[in-house]
Amino acid sequence: MAAYVRDILSTKGKNVVTVRPDATVYRAIEVMVSNNVGSLLILNPHPEDSAPPVDGIFTERDYLRRIALEGRTSRTTRVDEVMTRNVLTVSPLNTVQECMQVMTKAKIRHLPVVQDAELKGIISIGDCVRQVSRDAQTEVAHLQSYIQSVVMGRYPA
């Protein structure tokens, strides 16, 4: 049985940590640290237009590439100057396997979940791995139960 993004969100929750596009990178890092997350979503500042709800994503990798290596200062650089734009998204109806393929191919670790132009949550590669592991453990438990019932003669032939 395939696991879906909605399964991850039902376990993980739908909380998404965000910052405004005009926030400084320093503020973004403070928010990331205080929430123990590796990325922040930057929401569209004009949600009334037909643009997607997610304007960008800011990750630890963005900090390393666009602040540290370029010699910028995090106290004066705005997040919208260094965030990743054109963010890939998935829906709650995508399978975990599809998400892992997208993340592997694009070399990313986070995917916002969007449905009907509304942000529903965010998943990470770690969330996907945990879901696959849970599913495998459940399958093993079912198989053990089946084998036990056959061995004990309780399973109808």
C-alpha cells in the first residue's frame, strides 16, 4: 500500500515556519534556530493575486552559498535577495515515493505541500524516510502475524 503526503502531514502536523520577504537573513536564522528547522518558507506577499502561495524558500544551504561564500552580511541582507525562487511543490495526494524521486532528482530536502493554491504544510526527505520505515515495520508486523497464525494452525486453508 502506497503512503501519501497526507499520511506524513497527519503524523507530523501542518505547521509551517515562515518569514516575511523583507526579513533580514539574521532574523531568518534566529527563527530557524528557535524552531529547530532547516528551512523557512517565504509566502507570497500578495496572496490576493493568482500567484502561488509560496514565493520562495530559505534553507541552510542558501545561507552557505549566498551569504557565507559571497561575503554578504546576514544582518543587512534581506531574505528575498537570497532565497530560492520557483519552489517545487507537491500535493497531499502525491505518494511518498514520488516525493523522494522529486527531491533526489532536484537535489533538495524540503517540499512545500500545496492544494488548491493553499499551503497545507511542508515535508522533508527525513519525513519521507520515516514514513517508509514506519510502513516497512507495519508490513513486517503483518507478515509475522500471518506466519504465526499459519504455524499455530489458526489460519483457514
